[in-house]
Amino acid sequence: MTRLTKLDRMTVEQKTAEAIKFWASPIDAAFPPETIAITFEVSLPWLQLKRCDGGGIPFMKPEGTRKVLYRKSDVIDFFHSRKLKHTA
């Protein structure tokens, strides 16, 4: 039996609300990985891999916690810089 992640337990309406909250927030707002995964349709394991291996979205870890947060401006800049102009 596999454990359900926080994302697996969310309804479509809750996921939609998270994405709306992301886009409606100020540019310097910070969000947990779940919100980024929902909004940009990436997996939580991918975000974690990029945090460990490098080359991913800049992130913050508030002192004294295990929490990971991403600043909205950094997330938008990261995905904007990954736009492709062609496949070759």
C-alpha cells in the first residue's frame, strides 16, 4: 500500500485554488513546493531532485525549520528562462 502525498489528497478544486492564489499573490510572496508543483505541473520528486543536484529553482529554508519555500519571482524567472524556440 502506497502512502498518499499531500497532492494526492487534494481535490481538483483545492488544486485550482492553490494555482489562483499563486498568480494573485505579490511577486515577493513565498510558496511551498506543493503550490509550485500544482501551478507549473511538475512533480514534487523533480523539485526535490533539483534542490539536491542543483540547476533548479532558487529556494529558501527558514532557519530552524525543515520547510522549503520558493519566492514567486524566482519561480517565474526559472520557468521563463526555460522556454524553447525549437526542438532541434
